[in-house]
Amino acid sequence: MASLSRLSRTVCLSLKPLLILFLLVFLLTLVSQARHLHDPKLTTTKAFTGTHAFIPPTSSDSRSPCPALNTLANHGYLPHDGKNITPSQLVHALKSAYGATTPLAWVLTYGGYFLLRNPPPTSLTLAPSSVSHFAHIANSLPTLPQLLAPLDLADLALHNHIEHDASLAHSNAAPHSLYAPTSTNHTLLEQLFAFATLNDAFTLSSIARARVLREYQTNNSIDAFHAEIARGEVALVLGIFGSALTDVGNLDEGIDMHLFRAWFGENRLPERWTPKHAQTLRGTVKISKAIRALMEKIGKDGVNEAPVSQALQMHTLQRERPPPIIASPLENVSASSNRSAYDGALLFPSVKEMEMDVSGLFSLVKETEMDVGGSGWLDLSEE
Ligand code: HEM
């Protein structure tokens, strides 16, 4: 017994230096990670030269409905063909191109791979309380190799895994279709861009209003889980591209439209753009909560109650008077205290952008209400 305890003490003593070494390496790694976030390389223009120059995709390249990942492939942070992407490639790309912290990059990547290989419970048709529901989940859990297997960007369009209805710039998946379209719907894209403020920024308020409108236009077909994902997507955008100095940042200042257009429309990073700060998981969650709160407020006060009459009213006012003197019924939902009242009228940007006549607008809004996936005003099946 005594010799056994002597032996274990000897083993412990001989392992001690190893343990200390391991601890030191671990601490050094942490420090270098932390320093990396303030690395001057984050503020260089390395994205636009050499290996990270923008190269548009060819028809054989794989692309997703996610503008962030397509951009990474277009700039060579991910394989340009968008195929066989491993989780570690994605983690690295999210960190170096967008300044995501390691926890954020991990959650996005491994969460994404997990959902892709394992549909969220909301997509299952069985009742959540039934034994078969849980048996189904248990049986359908992917093995680790399955979970971590490389993906092609196009795989991400698998409907109702990560992909969801009511996207800002993509059509809904066609009925009974396994995959949603990966190409951008340019009518929706223009509708999205029209939510910019008068000083050409895309703010928290723009994002919240755009999301409310899309949920309204698609008859709220998006479930609660995917609505959370959708808010997370735009929270990431606001966090990464906003001028945040803290976690939540100055959300009112918003994103420069030049950047937003290039990124969302062409999946391209504009010249000289680089991440100005590290984007954290905690900061993203905070922004997402702020978007949710504002969406609830807008939904309660505005869109859901009288969208048609409101749109008509705004349209009429807009035609009759110059923009600055229009009192928007949505002014009270503005996130920014110094924004113009006219900004609220952009809730229905199509009214501002398309200059339709009032009678036309009435029937078009009605069409949208009835069938957003059909052949109405926003023909969502048209790519
Ligand atoms: C910095 C990280 C990211 C940002 C800023 C971002 C941003 C976005 C945005 C704004 C959309 C909405 C597109 C639309 O509504 O039309 C979107 C969609 C999507 N993203 Fe990402 N994303 C990021 C990372 C990821 C990751 C890591 C994955 C998966 C591994 C992913 C998968 C998707 C998918 C499948 C969609 C389609 C959802 C839909 O139906 O609209 N994204 N993303």
C-alpha cells in the first residue's frame, strides 16, 4: 500500500512540470487570442489584395442563401468553389474576415453544422410531448463524423433547418420543396435597401422594420425558432458592420449603405473595409434582443394593426407634401431620437421607391396579403 502511494506521488511529481507547461501554453494561447482581437491586422486592407481579392462565383461554384458565407467564399476566406468546407475552415474564416471572437465563431459554426444535420424540433411533425417525438430526436441525432463532415454552401439552403421563410432578400422555399433558392430576389433586395435612413445608413430601426414587414408579407409563416435565427442573422450584420465601440455599440448610427449594398447585393466587401472591433457572442445576443423588442413595438403599434391604410396614408402624404413635413404615425417606434419623421414612412419602402398610384397600391398590398409566394406585387417565386 505504502509503495503504491509512493508510486503515485512519484508519478504526480514527474507530471507536475508537464502540467505547468500545459497550463502555460494554454494561458499564452488565451493571451495571444485576446491580443489578436486588437491586432492591427484587423484594420488593414488585407481583404482586397492577393488571396482575398473579390472574385465573383462561376456557375459551377456552390453558394448559399447566406450573404456572409458567400462573401467569405468570394473573397477566398473559404474555398472559392464553396465546396467541402470543414468546421475549422469556417471558424477561422469568421474570425479573420469578420472579427468574430472564438466563442461566437464556434457557436455559429458548430451550431450551423448541427442544425444542418439535425432539424430543429419545430420542423418535426410529431407532438413535442409524445415519446415518439423524443425517440425520433434520439434516432435522428447525427454521429460525430456525420456532424462534422464538410459541407457545400448550397447544402445550407435545406429548408427549415437553418434556412427559413420570411428572409429579407430571398424567396421562400417553394411548397414541398426540400431546398430554398440560394439566389437573391432583387425585388426583395430593393425593398430591404429602401429601409435606409435619409442619411444613408441602415440602423437598428431599419432592420427591425424590414423584419416586421417580411414576417407580415409571408403571413407569419416563420416559426418562433427560425424567427430567432432570423433576428440573430441581422444582429450579426449590425454588430459586425456597425460602428460599435462596445458590445452593443452605437446602434443608431447604423451601417453605411455603400457597404450594406455591396455586401448584401453582391456578396462583396467594399474596398478598405475591415472589422473595426471584435464581435462577441454576448454582444450579438444583446443586439438580437434589441431588435426583438423593437419589432414587438412596431408590430403592436403599426404594421399588424393597419398596414394597408397606413401605407396608403403615407403614400398620399408623401405625394402631397415635401418629405420633411410628413408626420409619420410610426415616429414613436423610432430608435433614434434625432431621426426625421419622414424616416418612419419607410416602413413600406415600396411606397417610397416604386411611386405607384394609390388604387394600384391598394390591390398590390392586398395581393401580398393573400399570396406572397405567388404572382402578386412581390413575386417571390421570381428570381
Ligand atoms: C458572421 C456571420 C454571419 C452573418 C453576418 C450572417 C448573416 C446572414 C444574414 C443577414 C442572412 C439573411 C439573408 C436573408 O434574409 O435574405 C443569413 C442567412 C443565412 N445564414 Fe448566415 N450569417 C453568418 C453566419 C452563418 C453561418 C456560420 C451559417 C451556417 C453555418 C449561416 C447560415 C445561413 C443560412 C442557411 C441562411 C439562410 C436563412 C434564410 O432562409 O434567410 N450563416 N445570414
